[in-house]
Amino acid sequence: MTPCLPDGPQARPEVESLQAYSAPLEGRRGLLRLDFNENTVGPSPKVVEAIRAIPADHYAIYPEYDGLREAVVASLGGSGLSPAHIGLFNGVDAALHAVFHAYGALGDRLLTTSPTFGYYSPCARMQGMAIEALPYRGAEFAFPLEQIRAALLGPGGAGEPSGNWQPPRILLLCNPNNPTGTRLAPELILELAAAAPRTLVVVDELYEAFTGDSVLPPLLNLGAADSFAAHPNLLVLRSLAKTAGLAGLRIGFAIGAPALVDRISRVTGPYDINSFAVTAARAALADQAYVDGYVAEVLRAREWLLEQLQAAGIRHHAAGGNYLLLWPSRPAAEVDAELRRAGILVRSMAGKPLIDGALRVSLGSRQQMARFWVAYQAIEAKGISASP
């Protein structure tokens, strides 16, 4: 007989033992948001205009997705892609959940890196999967390519079952990686996917706009009618949260072979994406100039802040993405709290392997980073003056 909780039945064992991914969700409005790597200024005015133009009676109609996949294809260059290559999701978090729901099972193995985005592990654990997270290497957090290759391809180096060894069910790479910014050349990812056809290779490219590290251009440049024909086990995740400013509306895309996109779409609801997100996504995709301008501003602010950190002798690490790591001279939790009192949110990396004691700081506009720098210097100076 299945045991019951005091207020009802127990969930599956995997869920009962699961520690859910959690992040602060309340009290962030009105503050300088440098904690979640969001767009820090908001979406294109054309997005706001499009949402305001939605007729009131359309609120009562289930969402329609016609044209959105086509708009994504057009934004990616079009050649070698069709709407069937595009999966639509309620944010990339929902796409990740669908990937594990469709492909992960009890006893299967997830291969990934450490530290990386915290939601991967709960998604794997809720399916009862084992997790093999290989650490980045050295002070620069270099990608553990040979270790990943060995874990992916196994003792025979062919990615085939051998004795008790089974290939990983899923290889999940965040590129550039959050939070270390570690980058892996797209060609190497394609090589890994080609060498391990039994493994689903998922590339989380939420931050690629800030570095250009994407597997899509090499695939699209092949000129094939189906860009994923040679890589049917490869799935690419994209979002409009970090660049286009749609984090609050939840819209994400999965790009891959039609059969793969079909399978992960089967485990989602028919109306998971709301009408406002659909309208906003269409408008955002049609205004690439806004996205390009925002990315350029973030990169300028990044260079400016790096100059300040280097001149001040503050330990930091910035390799990719719209964020960097820095190590305050005082306990990170204290600096985090003092910055919040100054109206600025950052993210403590407390408890994360390799980077415990660091703060992750999202990058916004040049003006916003100047505000951060003034506050951070004052907090550090206060700590120095209080030292015995």
C-alpha cells in the first residue's frame, strides 16, 4: 500500500526527494536588476505598441500560433530550416522540462558540466536520472572537453553500449555557460553530437547573442535542404528574455530536426504560450535593430566595467554572456545585502562548486554599470575602513 502524507497521498519517490530549483521572485521591481541576466531596460517600443493594440475581445480567445514559427525561421536566416524545425515553449525552462519528460527515464544518465544553470539537475532528478556533472578546469574555468568526450563515448570511444556501460541519454551544454561564461567552439559541439548519435545533445544558447557562439551558422551554411539532417540528435534552445526583454512574458524556442521537435512538443499543453507572448515575440523578431543596439550597449558597458575592475585590482572573471563574476574582499552575502539596500540586485554564488564566494553581476547599460560601480566601491571601501 502506498503511504500517505498527513494531508494526502505521496508523490513519486523522485519528487518526494527532489529539491526544487528556486530563485527569488518577489520584491525586485523598482531596483536595478543585475541578478538574473535579464534585459535591464525593457523591450522594443514596437513590442509595447503591439501588445497595446490587442483588441479586448481577443483576451477571451485561445492563442493562435500561425506565423510565429515562420518568423523564427526568418530571424535565423531561413535556409535549411522550416517551421517544423521550431518548437514553441513557455520559456526555455518549459523546453528543458519537455526534453527531460520526453527523453529522460529512471536510471538514464545526464551528462553536463559544473557549475551550470541550476534548473538542469531538478529536471533530471524528477525523472529519476543519474547526473554526471564534470567540473570546469583551472582559474579560467576551461571547458573539460576531453573528460566530456570520454564520458560521452565510453570505454570503446564509439558511444556504443559496452558491458555495463551505456551512453548518456542526454548531454546538456550551456554555451556560453551560466555562470562561468565558459565558451566552447560550435564546431566542437557538432563533432560531439556526430560522434554520439545515441545521445540527445542539447545546447542552451540563451547567451549566444553576446558572443556569437552558436551551432546554427555552421549548420545553415552547409546549404542542405534540412540543416539538421546530419545531426538528428542535436537540439538548440533560444530565448527572447536576455536580449529582447521578454522575460516576463515567457517565450522560448527549441530548434532541431523535425522528428526531435515533434517528440518534445508532444509532452506540452496545446496552449502553453499565451497570446500576449505570441504577439510580443512576433514584434520583437521583427525589430532586430533594437536587439542589436541593446547587445552593443551591453558589450560597451562590459568593456568599461572590466577596465574599472582591472584598475582597482578586484578579482573577476568575464568570458562570455551578459554577466561576469567578481570576488569581493568581504563575505559575498554581506556585499550582496548591502548592494540590495542601495537598490541594486546581484546574485550570490554561495554554495556553487568552484565559485563559492563570488557574486554574479549581470551587465546592463553603461549608465547602469556606472551606478553599480559607485555603490560597489563604496561598500568595499567601508569594509576596508572597518578592518582592524
